[in-house]
Amino acid sequence: MDSMTQPASSLRFLNLRKSFKLAIHPLLTACPREDFDSAFSVLDHGERQTLHKLLLQVIASLHESMQEEFESICHETQVHTSFELVEQLVEEQSLDILHDDKTDLVQVREQLMSIKLDEIHCLRTMLAKAGEKNCALRSRLESLKQGSADASIAVTLIEKLKRSNQQYGQIAEQPLPGNHDF
């Protein structure tokens, strides 16, 4: 499995793959040509050359096999997906101010307390204004009730006055005793 079969790899996964290749490279190239020739000095030059080519083929095959096994294990254990999730979580935390290492929780608490106290003050002011308005409305309602009572009294007086005028009119229409028409 090569890097072309993976979707856009995360930086962490690419770093892991690169680290693996860097780690196995010295293991597979640990025997320089001079050391190999001295280890097989009993063989003639042609045999050593053939044996060295065979060693290089074994190392190349082993290297390829190890890389394939590494990729297979990464695929089976879904390392790529895990690294993508880690990167997503790191990005979310970098956007969240509460996960920022530089955030002082005491300072955040004080800011929240200040905001809440300001809200409480604003609500108390609004409540006081509403209370004042309520008192003004009650006062106006009482004056309207009083005005209504005064109007009721005035209507009663006017009716009494009309009745007394009617009675006076009836009395005025009656001839006075001892008054004769001439």
C-alpha cells in the first residue's frame, strides 16, 4: 500500500510514515561494502560480488515487506483516521478559549461575574422604572376613579337639580293663592 491509495493524509500520519522509513533505513544499510568484503574475505571477488548482490536483493525485499506490513497495520488499526480525529480535536481546542493554556480561569470567572453583575444592575434599573410606571398608572387610575365618583356625584346633583327645577316649574305654573287674573 503506498501513499497514493490513502486519501489526503494528515500531517501527523505523514510524519509517522517518514519516521518509520528513517528508523528502518539504518537497520537495513548497517553493513557497508568494506565490512561485507572483510567478513567474506575467504571468498574470491566474484563470489563476494554475487553474494553482495543477493544481500542487496534480500535487504530491498525486506525493506519493501516491512513497509507493506507497516502500511497494512496502519490501515487495519485505522491510524490515518485516528490522526485526522486528533487533528480535528486539536483544531477545535485551539478555537476554544477555555482550552487555551494561556487562559486564566480566575480571570474568566471574574469577567463572567462582572458581566452577570452588570446584567443584574440593568435588570434592577428596568424593574425600578417599571415600578415607577406602575405607581404612576395606579395614581392615574385612582384619580380616574375619583373623577368618576365626582362625576357620579355631579350627575346625581344635576338630576336632583332637574327634579327640583321641574317641581319649581310645576309650582310656578300653579296660580298663587289669592292671585287672580285680571
